[in-house]
Amino acid sequence: MKFSAVYIERAIAEHELTQRIIARVSGTPVIVIDRYGEVFNRAGQNFRIQKRAPALILAKKHGKTVLPAPEGYGFEQGRGFYFSHMLNCLYDCRYCFLQGMYRSAHYVLFVNYEDFMAGIDAETLKHDEGTVFYSGYDCDSLAMEPISAFCERFIPFFANRPASILEIRTKSTQVRQLLDFQPIDNCVVAMSFTPEAASKRWEHKVPTFSKRLQAMKKLQRAGWKIAVRFEPVIGEAGVEAEYERLFSQTFSALSADELHSVSLGEFRLPAQFHKNLVKLYPDEDLLARETVQHDGMLSLAAGGEALLEALEDRLFSYVDRSRYYRCA
Amino acid sequence: MPIISESVLLTLVVALPAEAGPLKDFFQLKPLRATTNVFQSDQGIRLLVTGVGRNNLTQSFARFAGSEFAKESQQVSPAWLNMGIAGHRELAVGEMMVANKISCAVSAQSSFPTPVLSGNHYGEVLTVDEPELTYPQNAAYDMEAHAFWDMALNYGMLDLIQCCKLISDNPHDGVEKITAALIDEIFYAASDEIRQHVDLLRNLAYEQQQLISDPVPYLEIADRIHLNVNQALQVRRLCQRFVALNRESELEALLATGYRSARDLTQILRESLKSAGKVTEE
């Protein structure tokens, strides 16, 4: 894993995880800064230029570390929260809202995991009905495991808190760390898939479909709870047949009966983010397509409810409805 | 490598005529009319020679920005590169250092150029008002970089404002040994690295310029009919969408059928995109 530079906030320069990461990226220029805002998301920065050679920023997360998850974000099992120990992603998916959210493509890793853990404990104590904590909302939680040690730290933490569920959203094949642990019941690894053609076209730097499927298979065989997220659905001619193939390949490799959950969710993002994406990629055909706007969210005109229903019909021939939810 | 448009510039900024000499030679830079300290090539490279120190640099930028030539020019310079000599406690004379932090000794403010350039050495450039003879910090000491950063921000793209220093003095070879001949020598020795940085920044600047340039069909429309600001933005994006969707021939056909007004045209283009956007399964 190469970074063009590593920026370190002075306040966490001596943090144990910072020191470990510095040792792993020897040879990379290290620059001490006061606050990550000095180098991340400054006015005038350009996501597309920075994505060519992103830097790693090690910072301290201040304020609230755990936030309520948007409604419909996950499979209902209790009160949902998300936490972002990292901002931005190793991958470069053309549809990703992060490009529209930040002007900067550098990766910000908040190393004060202890504060995230305290935030998780605080929310757990407040809610008797059980809690679900989603990781991977603003990043890919597994992709940078050798650097971030996210699973290494959070799996043992959740192992001691069986009433709380951790869902890890990812497109990564970095499952070695998970396989080194005994599976825990309250952790779900959720892999996102799109049809192979869409993945090749828009999911730059993402491991191939077959490699991701293999990684999921290994996890399932080892006893980990796994989930499949067929997101984002991008409606276009022939897409139903592509999904049929995707479902068939997925469920011939994975045991559908043992899946934690399966979801479908269409390509949608806030209108302002779409506008920002268009500025970055005015020549991208996905962003030039006809859209519809509802409550400030944009989605493609092609597809919509009819397509999702058609895909659900096909999906239910592989998966029991009880394991399914539609991502809002 | 893409063909670089002449309308997209990279501006090199140096303090000394001795630093300018080799660069004029590398990039075939010729004096710009009515100026004595600005040089330009027909390959999209400009050189501004500012004189030593923050004040001289600031005044040079202001003079150039206010010049008749700059006002008339259609050229833009998203990329700015400050080259120049600097002293360093540890690096050998002749080594090049890419700045990843630019600080001002007087104000104690720091800025952080985006790590776009690759090199053998990276580090802080510390801008001082008098030559530094004892090199107390592990930094490259110069006299302009911080002012350069502040000024270039007014004209360039933040990620394409960069600074590289060539080491001219250190504790073993002091400032008293710096001569025009030495500067010439270290610039020529670093010519490959300088060219690499210049090429990279020019390419990035060109790519960015391409993204904001008007699609050809839009330019043709704007030539034919009057568009107010709002209409221009709408028609421009509609044309851009036709191009991105690989439907340029359809756009040409629509334009050939004629339209009564800008509003009429916008409607036609929008309807066409809308009808094609509703894809149904066969």
C-alpha cells in the first residue's frame, strides 16, 4: 500500500497506532500538521487530481464518534448507528458519493479507536433493544486493514459485547485478519456487488467479482456471518439479465440459507453531490444520464421501482424473503 | 503524452536571473513583449523572474497581473512552480528537494502543497528574510517560497501550485561560495528532474482545462444565437451530456432541424435526452 505522503496530527503523533503505521510506511514522507483540515478538504482542492496519488492523514476524531444511521440503511435488528474511523476509500468507483462529498481524495484515518469504542459503549448503554453499528459508511473498512488494524482492534472489542452487532461494509478481499480470529456471532461482513460489466466499467481499483466472491466463500466456510449488498443498481438496457447472472454466480458460490441478509439498493445520491461529481467528470456517461429528483436525492430515470421489483422477483428464487431488505 | 494546448500555461517562478538562464534554455523561453522579467515559450510555459525576497516577489506578481499583456491574454495558468536555490543543513549541494511544507519564519504560518511531484528528497521550505547561515532546522532555507504560495493561490489551482528547491549551500559549502556559475551548474545537473516536474504539471493542468472547456457543439450554438447566462449554462451542460452519452450525431441532427429561440432549443435538447433516458427492458 503506497501513499504519496503521511500527514500526522501533532496531538496523536505518539499514539501507539500512529507509531505502528509509521513503521509500516517507512520511506514515505512524513509531515506533522496541527489539524487535518490543513490538508484535507480545503477550498480549491480537486478530488480527481488528488486521487492520482492520495496521501494518508492520521488524525484524532473529536466530538461525537458514533451517529444514528440513516433510516433503511441496514437490516433491521435494533437501533442503528454508524461510525467513520476513516474518510475516503482506496477504490475509485465512479458512482461513489464520497467524490461529491469531499474536495480531497486523501485518506483520513482517525487513530483514536478508544474514543470510537467509548462512543459505541455509550450508545449501547442507552438502548435496551439492541444496537447495530455500521462501519464503512465513509470508507471501506477492510481495504486498508494492514495499515488501519481495524478488524484487529474492533473484532475483539465486539466479541466482548455480544448484544451489539457490528456490520462491516466492504468491497475488499482483505479477509486474512478476520480468518485469523474465531468467528463471532455479532459481526456481519457485508460485501457489495454489481454485475461484472458495471464493476469493470465503474468500480476502478476494486478487486474482481470472482476474487471478492472467493473471499466471501472463505469467510462463510470459516463460520463468519456474511451478507450481500447488491448496490448500487444502475438501470440500463439488459441489466435484468446481468443481475440474473450475478445472482446465479453469487448463490452458486455462497450458501443462501446461511446468509445473514441480502439487499438491493438503487444508485442515488444527494443532488448537490451529483452536481459536484459532474464537475469532476463532465465526460462520464453515467453522470450524463437522465435523473429524477425526490426529496433532494437524485436517482437515474432508467430503472426505479419497476426495475427493483423485477430484480427482487428474480432474487427471491435464490433467497428467502425473510433475509431480504431494500436499502433506502 | 497529450498535445498541450497553448492556452494552458505552467508558470515557473524564480528569484534570480541566474536561475532563469538555464530554464530559458531548457524550455526555449523568449521575452514577453513589453516586459523585462517575463519569458514565455509557445509550448505553454511561462517564466516570471521576481528578484530576491518576499516583497520583490509580491510586487512582481502584482505588476505582471496588472500588465496590459496579462489583461489581454486569453491564457490561463492553473499550474505554478517555484524553482530556486536554497540552503540546507543536511542535503548536499545540487540535490533537489520537493516542498511538502512551506513555512514563513516571520509569520510562523505554514502551508502544505499537495503531494503531486515525486523526487528523491521531500521536506519543509522555510522562507526567511535574510540569508540563513547556521541552518538551525532541518529545512530548505529560501527567501520567496511562502510569498510565492500566497500569491499563486490567487491565480492557480491549489493542487497544482508546487515548489522545488535546488540546494546551493549547506554547513560545508556556505553561501559565500554561491556564484552564477554554480547556480548554472546545479540547474543543468537537475535538468531531467526539472523537465519531469514541468511535464507532469503541464499535463495535469491540461487535463483540468479540458474538463472545463466548452463542448464544440455548444460553441457553435453560442456563435449562432444569443444566450443569457442561465441559458448558456443549461445549453452547455445539455451539449456536454450528449457528448458524454456518445450521441453527438443525434445532437447535430437536432441542431440542423432548426429552433426558434434559446428557450426552444433548451426544450428540444432536454426532451430528447429525457425520452432516451427511460430505458425499458426488452
